[in-house]
Amino acid sequence: MTIERIIRSMAGFMTLLSLALAHFLGQVDLTQVSWLWLTAFVGLNLFQSGFTGLCPPAALLKKLGFKETGSCCS
């Protein structure tokens, strides 16, 4: 696993962990439709891209003509 994938996985996990803690401590209600579901989606996407290497936003931006510069950590 590369450093970039580990960072993506950690970022996704921490995002999902913060949402779960807020929900279970009663600070936020995830049973209601809210913008927090967008945060959960982003966290899940980050987490899965860390393991699979598949990043839908990167593929979309590449098709739109944006250039790749390499690793986000370099």
C-alpha cells in the first residue's frame, strides 16, 4: 500500500469516525435527511479509494482535461 492510499484511508476513516461519534453521543441525528450524509459519502469514498485506488472525482477531472501532477504527498 502506498503512502497516498494510506492517507486516503486514514482521512476517510477519521471522517466516518467523527460522524459516528457525533451520532452515538447524541450531538447529531443521522436518521434525518441532512447535509451530513454528504460528509458520510465523501468519507466512504476516501476510505474505499485508499484500498482500491479507484477515485471517481479524479477520473472525472482527468476526462475534463485537468493534468495529473503525481502524488498528493510529494
